[in-house]
Amino acid sequence: SGDGMISMFRFENGHVDFKSRYVMTERLKKDRAARRSLYGMYRSPYTDDPSVRNSRRGVANTTPIWHGGRLLALKEDSRAMELDPFTLETRGEWNYGGRLRSETMTAHPRYDPETGELYFFGYEAGGLATRDVAYCVADRDGNLVREEWFEVPYVSLMHDFVVTKEHVIFPVFPTTTDIERLKAGGPHWSWDPSKETFVGIMPRDGGVDGMRWFKGPP
């Protein structure tokens, strides 16, 4: 849950300059204003200070990407944060011009070097501990051209996914969450060996209605 920081080297006229900046998320701004940490356990707003109970919790601390002329800092439990590519100053949350409905965006999107498209998804897309997953595609110019939702068999830590020439693959392993456990102050993620593993496979150029689920041992 550490606050995101991005670093940059610039090579110019025989010199190298270095710069680093924190990603100024809503969370970091509120912590700095209070001069203390207001946020509790990982992805558990029920453990936060009441003053920030309804605020954004993302820290943008996992992956920076460049796509469609924008520098984005990603963290899978929230939407992307846009940064200025020259100053590294934070421009704000990026929701594809208001078109992205998902509350989350993976920190590990897949870039197609042939088409320039960016493939990504969000899990717990409809909110905390929901089974909703949003499958999304942005064109080479950074315009969101697809967002299709589906439900997974159970809420799982879907940290990554796979995009091949013909398919998109979603893994669902039994590291799970439960809203009642969160409300009771428990951890967001817990291993549950009673559940099976699922792998969802859909045609890359088809819709989520073409998803097929395969299951196996945990």
C-alpha cells in the first residue's frame, strides 16, 4: 500500500538528468494534509479513519505505461493516474474521457505492437468484493473502444491475464475476498482451498458471451 513514486532519466545534449516525483493521489494528499496515515489495511476501507471513508484509496504504485500519448501510473485496485511526461507532475485520475465505467484497471495491460491497441481489464470492477470483471480495449490513440463486463465464479485476486493472437485468458485462483470478512476488519485476501481453480478463455475479437470456463484443483 505504499504511495507511488515515478522516476525518470533524461538524456539531452550530452547530459543526463534525474527526476522523481510522488504520484499525488487523493489518498496521499489527504495523508499529507492530516500529517498522519488515515488509511488502514490493504483494500479495506472499513479500517480507515472516518474522515476518509468515502475517498479514493488508490496509490498508483505498480506500473507506469505510455499509450495514446499519455503517461499513466497503474495499480490494480483503482483507475489509472495520468502524469505529465516531462515534469512528472500528477494530472489526475484517467477514466478515458468519462467512458470507462470500471472502478479498477489492471497494472499489467497488454500492448499489441502491430495494431497499437492496449488490452486491459478491471476486477472488482463494480466495487469492493464484487464478482464483476470489465474487459477493455483502447485503440492506438488511447480511445476506449470496448468495455464488456462479465462475472467470475467467485471474487479472486486476478493480478494478471494473458492476450494471445486469438484469445484472452483470465485466471481465477482461490485467493479470495469476502465483504463480511472485510466489514469485520479482516484481510482483503485469504487462501481458500475449498474452491476450485477456474480459467476463462474467450475469443480475442469476440465478445465476453463467448467465454468458456475450465476448472481444476486449487
